[in-house]
Amino acid sequence: EWYAGFFRFLLMALASIMIVCMLTIIPVGPIHQMAHVGQNTLYVYLSHGIVIRILAAMGIFKMVEGSWGQYFIILSGFLLTLLLSSNLIKRVLKPIIEPQI
């Protein structure tokens, strides 16, 4: 169609605007509070599935209803991320996740 090129141009322009918007929210200075979370993301990624499966088997997710339940899930996910990125979890799981070869 005749408008396909124009539509593609609009999508590319929108994508460029979204990239610029995303780059503006990246902090410039150091963020010392969250640095350890960023360093231990591998442990969070590899171990959160186990926790989620255990909670699902216990039926926790079936008990969560409504918007307050959704807020609870979001807060729990944030707290789980902080827990799984702690140095204690790293110390315990390091022989399994990063074995010495």
C-alpha cells in the first residue's frame, strides 16, 4: 500500500523517542544502595524459580485476590529480589552456580 512507508517511518520515529525516554531515566551518578543487587543478578535469576514453584505448590497465589493482592505480589517480588541478591545467598549458592573448575 502507499502508506506503508509512512507508517514504518512513524514506528521508527516512535521507537527513537522511546529510546531517548529510556536513556533519560538511567542514573548518571553512582547508586551505592542497589549496587550489590546488580552484582548478584545471576543468583536472583537462577534461584527465584525454585521459590516461585514452592509458593505455587503451597497455594499462596490462589489466596491472593484483588488489587491489594497484586500490590502484595509486587512488594513480595521486590523483597524476594533483595533477599536472593544478598551476600548470604551468594555465599550459600556459589559452589552450585559458580563451581571451581
